[in-house]
Amino acid sequence: MEPLIGKTRTMLDDIKIEYHPHNKIPLTVHPFSEFTRRHPTEDTIPRSASPWEPFRTRLDFELVHCAASAKEDFTLQSHNEVHTLWKMASERFMPFETSTISVPHQGEAHEYKMYSRCLWSWALDLMRDSRFASHFTFDAQHLYKFNGARFVRFIDEPWTADAFWDAQSRLPQDAKLLAFILYADKAKLSSFRTAKGYPIIVRIANLPVEIRNSTGVGGRQVVGWLPIVKEDPKYSKKKSFVNFKNAVWNESFLKLLEAVIVHSKSRYWFECWDCVQRLLWPLILILSADMRNMTLTCNRCVMALIQGLKGKFPCPVCLVPQDQQLVLPDAHPLHTSTESLNILNAARSTLTQKEKEKEQQLKALNTNLLLASQNCFGKVSYCDVHRALLFDHLHTNNSGMWGDHLWSELQFWLEDLEREVAVKIDMNFDALPRWRNLKHFSHVVGIDFNDGSTHEDISKLYIEKSHPETNKNWNFPKNHLLTHLFDDIIAKGVTHNYNTKPNEKMHGPLRAIYHWQTNFKDVAPQVRTMRFLYAYTDNLKATIEPDATENSEGVVNAAACVQLGARQNDVSFADIEQSHATDRAFFGFQIKLNQFLNDSLPNDAIPLPNETHIRFQACDQVNYESMVDWRLQRDLLQCNPKFFGPPRYDCVMIKTEHQLFFARLIYMFHCKVGGTECSIALIHPYDVGIGVRRRQDLDLGLCDPEAVNDYFVIDTIDTDMFLRTKALQDSSGLCFRCRT
């Protein structure tokens, strides 16, 4: 926090930006209404008159793109010509290269193929692309928001966090960080899990999250395909074979990092899209992986000395003893690559001559590659693998703590209860209202879900009144990793910067390529070829249709009020009252609206319509300012008497001049009065106090806005809902605990 600022100079919610000293820009203060992450439109950027080249026309390209998997002749001329054009087009981008990795085991050399694109060249291609000219951020910043008394720092993007700032401080003053986010995990390609792939996905941390986490150009890209070592029954689970697999992984990944390693130790001047020479310095800022792969990554390097989940110190971040992972408040020394290497060198220096000879023999046979090779990330300057591995919300919370443990415990206890209990739980889940971006479940009991996103949705809707005592051992790494979450946010930004969820969404397209565009034999080169062609077509389509580079959700920064959208055809009073003739809420609709307009229009300095007509348009979208990042978000609201069968009337929070309360939507519409357009909703308000709250509600931590029909507030739907409910509690002075 900053010292008190005079109110004559600073207004509530003002934003202060402190730039890194290397940038030599003085700090600035902006009114909140002017603070924006949204960049200007790109209409002024020069574009090619025929971006679909080498295809002769845009129609040729569109036909080929839509029929990329076809085997018959095209109207162009032939299937061979299509492939020739694909090859000519793909040569404009850095292609995949094949490398052969040779690693010995038990005195025998084993060779594997590693497919990769030059990571550095891929990044430079983005730096040349004028579409992203205004989106790159190379210099660290500290952001603050004025709360009426002090400037309070807030963190979101990687360049607003401490690690980016500290890394820039270690570089020459004219150097600019080019930060990478890398993800690697096995993907199940076949339904029976017999075919697997091991993609490496990259993102650029210098780009904003709406581009970086997108599926389009500038977002996730497959840049590598790691070999998978088949299990050998003769050596499976033996230490020598585990170390052998780790060595194959390390040597393969090293091929991807070769250029990055070179340039992390030297200067690299590059002329960017704006014809400005910049001294680029690569940094592996974030390694996105689940706990299983995090421990394997650390287990593959001589610096980490981590032996996996059953080792004496299983956490890849700190030196927590294996038997103390359940003790959450305790702080433990952090792992560092330098300290691990020093310990290893000290241990080696104490070896006797006989022990040294034995170690050399083990290296020759490759039975202890853990001590024989260096972790590939340790060769990148300023990269400490322990600081790059961060908390993963998807695998730690959703599929980990909830899916593997809490949900499994619930399923276990339900097996001993009457069948009616399981039926009741399924009925309750089915009766829950539907929300956008939240799965609706008809059945959950007795079903095995292996999707972390599904487990996340179930956990948001589950309320546990009591939990039986069990003998379950909660002393495991995923329970302990929560202790590092706050430090990770301070160091690298909020969790969507390193959550594996956006990366694992790539597994679906890879499975589709496997099923529809391979012959199921030697699939790695086929999948990487098609994935590369799709990446090219994505880039080409984004060039032809510039809107493709924008965020698909239309998220923008704005200090704006609620706005309704998705208009439908004009309707009349008669149409509205006739279509809702049996609904008591619409009795006297015209009279109610007339009274509302007479009261509200003059207060907003809008002239009354007098004899002019009023036009109505029903709508089902609402744009609102998020309390999480202050950007304009879009939500779909339903007022439908038959939404896929049952009726659906969504609930909302209404903010008036005097209070904020809950309500159920009945009808939403635009009302055009003269030249002014008003967004109006007919609601059933839940603004009457419920009196003394029931003991059961207090025990479960539930907020009940209307006791008659038992409507409860679920504040875990998303972060914005959680913050709004908390703000309601703070402003109203209500004594209730939110359902968390």
C-alpha cells in the first residue's frame, strides 16, 4: 500500500501505474474511466489485398479449408493440387523438424523421434505480425487502485507480478523480456486409451490473457511432440528404467529449447513489426503441468533431487517432509536449483575412490541417469525450475482434492445407504437451475467422471451438511500445494496465467485429428502435420477476417452500466399481453409500464413520449462490468416458459439508488421512446426481509432471500458472483455466511 494521497489530487478508484526503472517512464495516475487494457481497433494496419495466396482466390482457400480431410477430387482441379498448395502455404511458417534422440539403457542404445518447431523462430514470427503490435507488453509494471485512502496494489497479468519485475531488473537496461509459458502432458487419442500423444504447447506471456489463452492466432500452439517410452515388463517400475524414461524426456525437450538456451546467454537484436530494433531476452516464466508431471519434471533433473510422490521431500516447490504435508500453516525452506546442485556436488566430493568408480559404471549402464544428466530447464539463464512450476487449479482442486478425494469419499459412503438417498441426490441436482458455462446434471451418483471441468461444476453445486469421520490419510502433495498459491499469484499473476485447463482443451482437436485424419499407424508425424496445417489456416483466416484475432467473448474494458442485447423483432402491447395471457405477472402490463416510465423518464431527463409510438424488442443478453477485472462481460439470460422442456426464469441482482436485492426475471425488453432507447426488465423482487433465519440455514452457511419457496444464493458459480454477494453482505450488514 501507498501513503495517504490528498483527496484534491486523487479520486476514488483512480489507477496508478508504476513502470520498471529500466523503462525510464515516470509513474502515471489515470481516472478509472480512462484506464483500459483494450487496444485500439486494427483497421489502420496495412493488409494484403490477397492474403489467401498461394491459393488463386479466396473461394479456393475456403473450399480447401472446409474439405481439408476429403479424399476425392476438388473443383480446383485435383486432390494433388490441393496438397501442393498446402505445402507451398505451410512453407511460410517455421515447420516441424524431426530429431533422433539416443539414450542408453542397460548398455544398449535406444532411439526415439522428437518432433518440434523452433520455439524461438515461432516467437519471432509473432513479433513480426502487425496484428499484435499494440498487444505486446515487454516492461514490468506495478498497478494500484485508490480505495479512498490509499493506493492498493493489484496483480493480474504476468508483467504486473513480481517475477517479471525481478527478471527485468537482472537484465541490461535496454533488454526486453520475451517470456514463454510451456505445457506438456500426455493426451489420450483413442477412446480405449491405447493410443497416446505427448504434445508440448506454448504461449507468450507478453500477450494479454484474452489473446494468450485463446484458440486462435497468438494463442496456444503445438510446438513439440515428445516420444513416449513403452513400458518394458522386465524393467517396469525399476529405478533404472524410471531414470531412463526421465532422460528420454529431458533430452527430447532439450531439442525444443536449443535456440532459447543460446539466446538466453547472449544478446539478440530483432527488428519488430514497428521497424524498431529490440534486444530480446528469452525467459521460461511458467511451466504449466499437473502434480504428476511436476514431480516427474523435477525427478528428471540433477538439481531438484526429487524422487516423486513417495520421496522424503515430495513437493516440487519447498522442502516439506513427506509426513508433514497435512500441516498447512507451517513454512518450509524453498527448493532452488542452485542449492540442489550445490548439495549434489558436495555429496559427490565426499565419495571414496571405489564409490566414484561405481558411479561411473552406473552412468555407463545408465542405471542412475538422475545423477548423470542435467535438467534441460537449468540450461536456460535465469530459469529456476522450482519457481516456474506453479499451482494448477484444474488438477489440484477440481480433479484432485475434489474428484480424487472428496467426491470419491462421498461415493464410498453412499454405497452403504439406501438407494433412495442416491435417487434423492440425483433429483436435487436435476432440479437445480441452469446457468451459462455450468453443466446441468441429471445423474451424478455412481458415475465416474474423468473430466476436471465436470468435477469443478459438481463441486460448485454440492452442499455438505455433515461429513462422517473416516480413516483417510490427507497427507499428500495436492493438499499441501495450496500453501503456495498466494506466493504464486504474487510472483506470476492470477491462476489463469498457469492453469492447465486452456492447454488441455487442445486434447480434443488432437483426438479429432487422430480419429478422422490418420490411418492409426505411426500417428505422431500425421497428427503434427495436420495440426501444423490447421495452425496455418487459423492464421490465414485471421488475416482475411480480422475479427478472428479479437476475443470470442467480446470482453472489453469499460466502466459501463448494464446493457441489454440480442434484440428480436418488434412487438406490441397486445402481443405481449396475449402471449402471456395466463401469467399473472403480465396482468395490467401496459398500465404498470406507463407508471414506471412516468416516474423514471423525467428523473433521467428523457422527455415523455406523448402521442409518439413506443417500440418494444425482446432480448436475452446482458452486458455488465465484472467486479473481478472491471471489464465488460456478457451473460445470457433466459425468460423462457419452455427451455428445452422445463420453464427457466433466471435470477439476477438488482442495484437501485437505495439498495441491492435479488430478483427473478420475468421479461426483458428494449423500449424505444422517441430517440431514446431504454433497457427494461419485468421482475419478481426478493426484497422483503425473511425475519429470523432458520438454524439449518445458519449451520449450512446459506443466504435465503425468500423463505416461502426456499430460494438460496449460491455464490460459488463464479468469482464475480462471489464478490458481489460479499459486497451485498458488507453493505447491508446482513449476518450470514456465504455458501463456499
